[in-house]
Amino acid sequence: MVRWRQVMTIALITFVLSIVFNLGSSSLLGIVPLVFSFGLLFFIVLIGIVFDVVGVAAAAGKESPFHAMAANRIAGAKQAIWMLRNADKVATYASDVVGDIAGTLSGAIGAAIVFRILITQPSWNETFLTTLTIAMVAAVTVGGKAFGKTVAISKSTEILYIAGRVLHMLEPLGLHLERPSQGRNRPTNRKRT
């Protein structure tokens, strides 16, 4: 059954984040040199890849290594358990929301870079430059995500530990995840005896 409230919430969050990121990156593109614009473009692509990796790791990971860490009060272990128990939400927000925003934004930034190049070099072929930029962004994004998925599946524990540590460090700034629920959202990848 489709959860319309959840779908509308995700759509609204995506809409707001897209506006914020687009305004921020557009403002930044207007003041930085062209070389830094390429750096911003690859940074946005990298964000999409990293969040996609975290989403896949949450879906592929197992809880057992983190229970011992949580018992020893290792920072980030409880956050990793929360990500595993909420793998569907983590995958949706990390891979779909942030990943898709980064993909859309990288295309817009690529177009803005082409526009800036054509202002300074009007004799250059617009079609060729646009096609080359889009192909480059697509190749880096798809290649990076393909590589990232392989790493996320084979190294899910390490990736979730790093992500859990980052979330733990963000807690003093007001980002608090709900604690893992007992009996609900249990992962399906645990063996039953």
C-alpha cells in the first residue's frame, strides 16, 4: 500500500532542498572563477555518490558488529544500528533524495559552466561543448555510483561505522536520531535460530 503522507513529505523535502542547494550553488558560481566552478561541479557529484554509498550500505549491512560496539559505548555504533533498522528510510533519503538532487544540480551547474565558457569564448561550438559536459558529468556520476555500490556492499560495516561517527559528531549541533525501536523495523537480514 502506498503511504501518501510519506511520499508527500519526501517530495516536499526534495523541493525545499533543491531550492536551497540550487540558490547556493548558483550564487557561488556567479562569484568564483571558472576553475573553481568545475571543482564545485565535481564536489556536487561526489556528494551524490557518497550518499548513494551510505544508502546501499544501510540496505546491505548487518547489525551484529555494532551491538558489541554499542555495548562498549563506541561513538557512532548506536547511530549505525539506527541506520540499519531504518534502512528503507536511509536508502530513500540518502540515495533518492540527496542523490537525485545532486544529479539534477550537477546538470544545472554543468549548463551554467557551458554558458560562462561561451560568454568568454563565443566562437566555440555550443552543441559540442554542451554534449561533452553532459557526457562527462553522466560518466563520472554513473561510474562513481557503480563503483560505490560495489564498495558499499563489500564494506558496509566500515561505511556505516564512519556514517555513524559523523552522525554522532552532529548531535551537539541539534541533529538527534530517534533511538532504535525495540521489536519494530527489525532488519530482515538477521538469522533466526
